[in-house]
Amino acid sequence: MKDASGCHPRDPRPAAQRVREAAKELFYRQGFHATGVDEVCRVAGTTKMSLYRAYPSKDALVEAILREASEVDSCWSEEALKAVPVRDRPAACLHRAAEALRQPGFRGCPMGLAIAEFPDPEHPARKVADAKKQATREFLRHLCAEAGAAEPEAVGDGLMLLVEGAFAAVPYLGHAEAATALERAGRALLAAALPPARPDATGM
């Protein structure tokens, strides 16, 4: 939208924020290596000088974006699951993954995409992505233990592998079918692994 003078109004957000938000969208849609800093600056409406003032390198920008995504996801998990009965928390995580799969433009987990593009385990972005995946694995194991699974580590690992497999299957199954397959397989796994629910127990 243009202002009264006929010019596009200046984006009031700090340059670092504009860079981060533009890069986040571009990296996810196009890939980390396929997106250059020139394009990030153009979309953000800023200069390379401003970008490098906030982030000393493209790698540092990628690392910052992944770290932010990891923290946001962790906060969501903690807050959203407070209202869910303990036994139902693994299923709630499964449902959230299926809903993500159904979103238009879904290309996969940002951490998984980073792992695929940065094969060096010592790369800063790769370290963030690996740490998040390991944390997710432990989190699912913990939820399954709280829910009463006899073998919580195996069940948690099973859930994580189902989710990772569904993410990878989107290109050939499509968003809806991958989500439906994930829900079916996940429900079957949890039904076999968890004790029967007690109608009188909230488990909160």
C-alpha cells in the first residue's frame, strides 16, 4: 500500500527482524543453498551492510533462524500439552504433525531440511538441527513413559520414525494422504503400546 505521497511506506521493523523473517520464508521455500543473501536483502528491503551488521555470515543467519524455530516449537509443546491428559499427549503430538503435513506449502521439518543440506555434522546449522532432533526424540520417549507405555523408548522412537517417514513421503503421497497414513499408523502403534484408558481418570 502506498502513502499519501504515492510512495511505499518504509517498513518500521528493525532491519535484523526483516532480514530474519524474509530469510526464514525463502530458505524454507527455496532451500538454504539456493537462496543468496542478495535475494534475502531484496525481499527484506535492506542492504547487505545491514544484514552483515546483524549476522556476520549467511551461516550465522541460518543458525539463528533454526535456533529460533527450535525455541518456538519447544514453547508450543510445553504450553499446548498442559491442557491435554497425560495418556493423550503422545497422540496430541501425532495429531500436530499430521496437521502440519496438511498445510499448503509444507516442505518438511526445517531441521530435517537443514540436515539434508548441511552434511557436515560440525556445521553450526547442522548442530542446531541435530540437537533439536535428539531433544524431540527424548521428549517423545518421556511422553510415552508418562502415558504408561511398557517400553516407552521403543514407542517414542516408533512415533518419531513414523513422523519422519510421513514428512519424507509428501512428494509422492501428497499432503493429505501422508497425513492420513501417519494418523492411522500412529493410532495403531499407541493403541497397542498404551494401557487402556480409565474413564474416571483425567491424567492431568
